[in-house]
Amino acid sequence: MQLPETLDGWLSLLEARHGQSIQLGLDRVRAVRDALDLPQTCPVFTVGGTNGKGSTCALLEAVLLAAGYRVGLYTSPHLLRYNERVRIDGRDVEDAVLVDAFAEVERARGDIPLTYFEHGTLAAWVAFCRAGLEAIILEVGLGGRLDAVNVFEPDCAIVTSVAMDHMDYLGDNREAIGFEKAGIFRAGRPAICSDPQPPASLLAHAEAIGARLWVSGRDFGFSGDQNQWAFWTAGGSRRGGLAYPSLRGANQLLNAAAVMAACESVRDILPVPMQAIRQGFMLVELPGRFQVLPGRPSIVLDVAHNPQAAGVLNENLASMGFFPETWAVIGMLADKDVAGVVRLLRDRIDHWLVASLPGPRGLGAEKLAAILREVGVSGDIAEYVSPASAYEVAVGRAAEGDRIVVFGSFLTVAEVMAARNAPQ
């Protein structure tokens, strides 16, 4: 078979080749990893959790870059371009790097089937190994224990939060999900948990394997006022006078404290000075996570798609001050807890512009509107064929002092971002 010569060609091939987008299990990925024969040569951080993974990865990347290290970051999903998933030294890699990496994985896999995500995870590893990096950050795609990134050995593993999501794959209760998340922990290695109330299953697994577990509020934490905050550890260490991270949202201190705990836990192999932490927190950026765009009306982009994230979004919207009216552009996937998300935000929204999402998992606007009515939202509801069309109407109808909130899925935010970036 002639291999594709472009990134679009590779992505089309991988999408067409494997009908099942999620296939849990590590045997196939591990076999191809071994065939690639690219040993780990630098410290690796693996970041899992229900919410807060992206922000934690972005904060950690910014801090390590500020410390002068060459850093690779693998995340998913992307918003606008696949290249966003694989970053080296703070920049999305070029198409040519990915084309070469996909081809190397293809040659190594032989007749072993790989999903789109698995092939992409191994390709990211190839790109990182060829770049001579000093630190690698890997974001878990789903769960942890059986996710493709778990074939690599973390020097430090971070679980950001444990909440109800992907229940078809991870279990229908928090204890089952917590066990899956804890699967990225390793014996004798630092394991950071920024969820201050982790499920017992996570604690038990960490103890059973002998991981060096740090739990937020018990082994490390933060305190602060409106102007600055401080980080502490149970060992008596305290770093005060810290400015708030540039990522918006009250929950970012949970993520920032976890990053500081992670840096503290690996200081013998990857020392990070306080100045780098301050600088990294000040400069970090992450599109689509409570991203408030400049201009009027105020526009908020947030990929919140489960109840825990919706609760955080609700708190963040409450902290923004007064707006005469709030317009919601919402599109969601059918396998999400739509009612749970809407309940947490229904009293914050005056106008609901519900949009259909494409694909087999996408929820149609008519069904989404029906769920909103069942939940008992008080605002008016209108249906649209796409997030872009809903957003266009919201912009046309919102007053200058109003607020437009785009949320519900990565797909929803991505389409609105693309529409905003399109030539007029």
C-alpha cells in the first residue's frame, strides 16, 4: 500500500480504517510501541481526570518551558487543527513531522489494528523521541488504566478530578471511575490528585501498588485572597505571594497547586525554580476553557460537557458581574448527561439557542430542545441546524451589554471558533 503523503490523507485513512473510535486495552498499543523501539529518555508526566486535564497540561507545559526545558505536549481532542494535539517547545508541530511519524507507526504495526487515537498517540511519541526533548506531558484520552498513553511510564502521574462521564466505558459510579483514573499511577512514583475528595477506590489503588500519593487538601493545597495566593505542602513548605494564573476561573487554583506539587515531587530529576512557576502561570493560554473574548457583547467559550464542568462554568459566570441578558449557544453529544448539564446552568441563561451536532454521536436540536423543556428552563428556546448558525443569530440579537456563552462540546466551541476566524 502506498502511504499518504499529506496529513489530511493520513487522517482520512485512519478515520476510514477503524470503525470503532474507542477500543479499550493496551496489548495492541504496547506491541507496536515495542516494535518502534524508541526508549524513554526523559521525564514523563501523565495527566488524567474527568475535568481540568487540559488546563493542568497547559499550566505544566508553560512552567517547564519557562524553566528552559524542551517540552513535548500531547493532548486531545483538538479544536481547529489536528496539529494542536502534538506540541513541541510550545508550538504545534508541522504537518511534515506528523506525516513522518504516522508512517513510522504504520511500518511498525504490521498487521496489528490500531484505532485513530492509538495511532495518533504512538505518532506523537515518535515525534517527541525524534525531537530530543527534556520533558514530555501526555494527556489521557479516556479513563486511564486502559488508555493508550498508559503504555508509557510516567515519572509523575496527575489525576485532576473524578466525576461522572464516559460511563459506558468507565463504570456507572464514581468508585468505578476512580479506579480507572488511578490506573496511571505507578509503584514508587509520585501520584498527584487535585480532587480534594477522591473516591476510596483511587486511594486504595495508590496504596496497594505503593505509589507516592499526594492529595489536594491533605498533602498539599492553597490559600489566598483576591490579590494573591500561596501554595503549601504537609511537609511544611510554603510558597506565598503568587499571582493568579492567567487562565480564568476559580477552579484554576486546584490545577495550579497540582502542577506545583508535581514539580515539587520530581525536583531531583527536573528542578523548576519559583521564577519559572510564576512566569509560566502568568503566560499560560488555553483556548476554549472559560475563554472570554475581547469586545462587546461579552463572549465566553467553554468546552464544558458534563455536570461537574457545568457547575464550574456556572460559578465562573456568576463571578463575571452583571449582564442584562445571557444568551446560550449549546450543542451536545447524545451520550452525555445533557439534563445534568442544563440543570446547573438553567438559572444563569435567558435565551437558549440549541444547535444540532453532526455525526452518529451528535444530538439533534429538536431532541436537545425537548430535554431543556423537560428540565424546566425558564428562558426561550430556539432550534438551529448548527452551532455556527445559532451563534450568528445570538450575535445579531444580543445587546452590547449582554453576554453570549458557547458551551456543551468541543465540537460546538470549535465550530464557533472556525466561524469567527472565517473571512468575512
